[in-house]
Amino acid sequence: MTTPVPDVTNTYNFPAGKLFFLPPNLSRIDEGGLRKHGLITSGNLNKTGAFEQGRHDQPLITIITVVFNGVQSIRNTIQSVVSQGYDNIEYIIIDGGSTDGTIDVIREYDNVIDYWVSEPDHGIYDAWNKGVALATGEWIGFLGADDIYLQGAIQSYIGLIATFSNTQVDYISSRANLVLNSKILRTIGQKWNWKSFQKWMNVAHVGSLHHKSLYEKYGLYDLTYKLCGDYELLLRPRSTLHAAYLDMITVNMSVGGASDNLSAYLETERAKVLTGGRNFWLSRFERIFSIKKWQLRRLLWY
């Protein structure tokens, strides 16, 4: 039985890499980056003007950062990407119209960011969809504006990708440190398996990589979700998702992001039932149990 793909209504509902710039927008504040200067990341564009993804042993990796008023942390995030040491990275930043100086920091890195734009959006998944539409990489990852890649993270992903040969892989995850005020609270991220994933988000999504074909087959992020759209999209293939696991810590993720609140558990329950096909009452019990664990952790952490 084929899993139905949710109807995602938004301006950018088409496969990755179909835009070089975002369409004109009267509310746009600014845009920039290498593309605006006529420069293209090596391996992106062939002589006929068609996009290509580079050599098999050095695939183009697109990293997307979404930010809104993140002046305190965006510099560290950018530096963690541009200092990776892997040559074939395409970096895209989607800013939601920041007013706190974030745009000024982004402008400082205009010569190392492939494309950035600042304009109002309809939330994180609208911004992610813009980023995916702009991405020309074979693999696409998302790094939060207060998260950082650890040194060598992308190269480690590349080493794993090189072992795939002719095997089709849709998604690669790793492990991530949860950090609060520079203190590591715990490490998250398990190997994907459907038995666990249909119950809860057992993978560390931050910094993980999605093959471009995943979006071509299942569409973009559903804007009716405000906090758990990443989980919902990965539920669409159900047990047919071809996932790989990099058993190392690649990211420091700041605690207190958008998904760190009670509303996320309600959205998770909806996604499990409507997209993942899980039993309603099992999902309800799992939500209550997860909230209790979350409340206990907050007591211990704060």
C-alpha cells in the first residue's frame, strides 16, 4: 500500500534545486551571497546550464540555516559551517526579517555564503521550504541558528556516503549534544528503525542529511505543522525509508529551541496518527508519557 503524501500548499512546493534566487518579494529586506555576485559553488552548474551534484566521492552538500533575531548565536553557527574543511558545501541562510543586527552579521560573511535572503515568512517550515527550493546539493541538511557543527562533521558524513556504492539511501542521521549555557546535558540520536520511529523521534534531526530524492518523492514540509514538520515528513515513507546512521557526535544543539515546548507533543501525536498510521490511543498514551519525561528533565536541568 502506498503512503499518501499530504497536500502541502505553499509557494515553493517543487523539487530541490529549481530556483537560483527566490522570486521577487515586496516585503524583502535584503539578499546577498555568492550567487548575487555571479559566483557558483564548484560543481553546481555544467556548461549547458543544468545543475549537477559533483563527483560521487565528493558530493555537493547543501546546508540550510533558518534564523530570526539570532544575533547572539548566528556568527558561531556560520563559522561552524564555513570552517568544516570540506570543499563542496553550499550554504544558504533564510532570515525571517530580523531587526536585532542578525542581518549585519550575515553580511560580514557575504563572500562565503552561497545565498542569503531576509524577508518575512510563515514560520520555520516555510523558511525550510524556501531553502530546499534553492538547494542544488545531492544532500541537504539543516543547522539551527543557535546550533553548531563540530569540526570534521561533514567530512565524516562524506566518509559514510562513500560506502553506499549503488545502495539508495534517503536519510542519514548521527548523534547530537544537547547544550545549555555551554554545559552538555546529554547526547541524543539513535539509529533509525521504524518500530521506534513510529512511536517517537528517536533520531537527531539537527545537522542530519536528506537526499534530494526524498523531497522529489514526498514533497516539502507541511506548513500546518509549526514545530514537528521534520518528524512528519520523515513519517511519510513509513517503513520504506532507507536510512543510514553515523555513529558519532556531529552537532552541539542548544536546548530551548522552537520544538522545546508542550505544543510539540500535540503535533507529534497528530503526525503519528495522520501520517504514520499509528493507533490513536497508543499515540495518546505515548504523548502523556513523553510529557511527564519532559517535565522531569526540565526540573533537573533548570
